Amino acid sequence: MSPTTFALYKLCKEVIYPFTWIWILLAVTVILLFCRQTPARLKAARITAGSALAIMYVLGSGPVSLYLAGMLEQEYPPYSPISGQSYDAIVVLSGDLNPAFGVRPVTELSYSSLQRTLCGSEAFLQGLSSRLVMAGGTAVLGQPIDAREMASLAVRLNVPEQALVLEEVSRNTYESAKEVRRLLGQGAKILLVSSAMHMPRAVRLYLHQGLNVTPYPCGYRSWLKVGTWPSVKLGTLIPDPGSLERSTTAINEFVGLAVYRVAGRL
């Protein structure tokens, strides 16, 4: 993926976020209200304000965000080990990184990266493979450190250093799948560890590269089964930042699936 394509990819992700649309609609509303008032402008301001409120309420409420997340998370069931089953490698996908900057004294793994590393290390310590691949090379100040930080944590969890393989080149899941195929070879049998919501996209991209994939989802964000109604309580009907963030993550995954499918990479 060229730098230009990667930049456009990141820009498109920002454009689809609900908060981006809420901000745009509210900004347009303010502009319309500060302009000389006409019936048409007043009507437009009502529409943009109402649209912003609708997006914030629908995607920021518990039931909708739980359902969106559940649609993704329930595609692959939790991993269930089979006696004697083993893999060529356990591949752990990085999520994000919080670099040492300002008041943060040390580089820290994001919650998703931390959770995935714990799950992958646990799978390794259960004897499911003799290799643990840490995949992800997000650069901080020019240095790819995602995989290194994850590997460092794995070592502290008693994973032998010689069992670790670092994939430090990729910047997204598509590039990660290509690099893992290069490291392990086409047809390699892997246990793929990632967040449950990210798993549908990750599995499709890895299968497209000719890898034999068994999903190991972790970090579930929803308890709501698709096809069932949530228990409606007053608290679930009040929008909150956590629900909006969960909806945003789910929408990002749905759009990612659609974009990669159109691009012929799934």
C-alpha cells in the first residue's frame, strides 16, 4: 500500500466516524443560525440540528451499539481447543499504541493490544503452537514498536523469547496478512488472535492470502445475541460516550469489510 493510498485510507476512516458527522452537522447549524435569517435557512438549521441529535441518540444509546457490535462478534464463536490440535503459529494482531509523550513516561499498549497479547500468550502457554507471531508495526518517531512492546509483555508472561516472531512492517490488517504469509509461507496453519469485533475482517483478509485460519476472538464488547431484544432500562436509553465509541468501532469494521470487498482483497 503506497503512502498516498494509506493516507487516503486513514482519511476515509475519519470521514465515516459518527462523531465527525455530528460535528459537521452542528457546525453547519451554527453557521446557518448566525447568518441572516430566512425561512429556508431556518428550516435547514432545524434539519441539521435534528440530524445531529438523531445520530448521537441512535448510535450513542446502548441497544443499537450492542446490536451492531454483536452482529460482528457472533460471526465466529469463542475458541474451543481440541485435544492434540496444534498450529504452525499463533498470530496476534496489534491494536494501537500509546507512545511515551508529555506526561506519559513510558510507551504503553492500548487496551485492545494488551488484551490480544494476553490472549495470544495464554494460547501459547497452553501448548497450541511453538511460535508466537506479534504482528503490527505502527511507527512512533520513525521506529516500529507495536510488535516489540507486545513481545516484551509476552516475555514477562513467561513466553520464551526464542518462540517469538516479530512482524514489524504492516500498518493495517491487509498488510499484516501479506507479511505473515511471507514469514510463514502460504497454507500455514495459524491461530489468529484479535478482538472479536475485528475478527470477521481479519479472517477474510488472512484467508485471501492463502493462510489456513482458525479464529481466536477475545475482547468482546457486546453480550446481546443477534435476533434477541435487549432488556430496556432507563440507563440503556440515555446516550453515553462508551456506546458511541462502540458503534464507531462497529461501523469502522462494516465499512472496512465493504471497502476491501470492492477492492477485491477479501
